Amino acid sequence: MSYVGRFAPSPTGPLHAGSLVAALASWLDARAAGGRWLVRIEDVDLPRCMDGAAGRILAQLAACGLVPDAPPLYQSARGARYQQALDKLVACRLAYPCACTRRDIAQALAAQGHARQRHEELPYPGTCCPESGKGLGGRAPRAWRFHTTQYQSKQPPAPDSQAQAAPFSIANDGVRWTDRRLGPQQQDVARHTGDFVLRRADGLWAYQLAVVVDDADQGITDVVRGEDLADNTPRQILLQSALGLPTPRYLHTPLVRAADGEKLSKQHGAPPFDASRPLQALAAAAQVLGLPAPAAGAAATVGDALAHWSKAWARIYNRAP
Ligand code: GLU
């Protein structure tokens, strides 16, 4: 299978030092594998997108020598494909409508004795799940949810020996997968997030569905992205399986933290990286990835530096240069 990688920024603002790490890593991995590298603009959450941010991101990437091998794909143009995927899940009874507001969910969880911890993501309590016997109960549907609990519970138990030989496996106690940097991972998705949203109450497509459909349609073999998204991988593996789509390999890159220890993010006001000094910006990103700096004077241009880091990346991640 020939390698296809991607970088999938959300155009909620220009790229910062942390997003450049993921962009550089995905580009290096594709180059080191002799594969193709694509860019997907994840503008599915339109209210959060910023005018002009997609163009600015592409210009920042180009200044760093990171040029996609095909024109970028825009999620905002892909609603029909997401609808087909939802229809397929509905037809298999793996998606159901949900009438709950955030408040309904919080109340139901409180009644079940769940106290919400800071930053904790609580599972959907299953209020509208057809098996709960209640369903919508005459209320108007707002969102669509994936029937995680049903899908996961129908999987076979994980055999002991299955340990981590396969890149991923799905069992009735959750999803196991091997991240190329983080190693073996496991998550009980039914307990962790439960029946998660595919289409939101405001009609927007949820990230989980869009990313799975797009990765498959773009023929992505390797997802390389920031470690903050590692937690989403098991939900995506379940959806790929339910939709009969292939599961790519995953590699999650280290995060860049601000002085207060928080992950750099646009929401927390991280400044854009300085694209007028691409060598410096790339060198900082390469350092986060543990790639050695080129010898003094050996990489005068962005092209030289990228060639140097491609070789180093290939050595570290066992790919032929
Ligand atoms: N659009 C997501 C973000 O900017 C990345 C999604 C992905 O790489 O799967 O955080």
C-alpha cells in the first residue's frame, strides 16, 4: 500500500508553534516513506472558523517548504458524503436521534451519581438510546449519536494473546491500538464517551464523523497529528469499523506547552509562528520532535534543513530514507 499522509488544520486562526510540529512531522513522515502529503482544511465547525485563516495557514506552510501534493480538501464542501455515512449507520441501527440538551445530560448524569471533574469528559447517559426503552419519548430530535455501547458490546472478547501484535483490535471491552510513538493504547469507548455525537444539534457535522469519512476518501494510510487528539483515535477506529472503512496507522506528536504548562492553543491565545523566519520556526519544531539540528552551516536553506530532518526522521521511525 503506498503511503498517503495528511495535515488537517482547523482554520480557527493561523498556525502556532504547536501546530507547526504536527505539520512538520506529517510532512517528514510522508517524505521519509516516499509517499504523498495532503492538506485538509477542517472548516466543518463554521462558526469557529476565521475569515482568511485557511489562506494564511497555506501561506505559512508554503513559507516552510511544506507544499501539499494535491489541492487542499475543504470539509465545508463535503456535507453530502457525511450524510451518506450517517445514512449508512442509521440503516444498520448504529446511529440514533437524540433530543437531549446539555442540561438534560448533566441532570441525567447527576441522577446516576456522576460528579463532573475538571476537564473530564463524561459519557452520554443513554437517555435517547433506543434500547433504553425510552428513545425520544415524543421529544424533537436535535442531534445524531453513534451507538457505541451497542457496537462495542457485540464485539468478541479480547483474547489474552492478542496483546499488541496487531496495529489495532476491537473487543467488547474497548479498542486497543499501537501508536507509532506512544506505543500500546487501550480505551473502553463505551465507558469513556459512550454514544458520541455524529451530527450536532445545530446541524453541523461532528469532527469524529468528518475525519473518518475524509481520511478514507483521501486514502490516508498514516495519520500523524498532535498528542491531544490521541484520545479521539479509539472513537475513530470504531467508526471506521462500523462503516467498513480501513484504519490508518497513527502517530501522535509531542505537544508544545506554554510557560504555565498548558498546551499551546489558539483558544489560549498562542501567537502565530513567524513565517518570515521559516528556518527558525522549523528548527524549534524539529527540536520538539527530538530531531538533531543540522551541523553549523550545513543547512542554509529550508530545503537543506528539511532534507536533513527527513533522514533523521527515517532513522528514528524506521522508515527507509
Ligand atoms: N482539525 C483538527 C485540529 O486542528 C485536527 C484533526 C486531525 O488531525 O485529525 O485540531
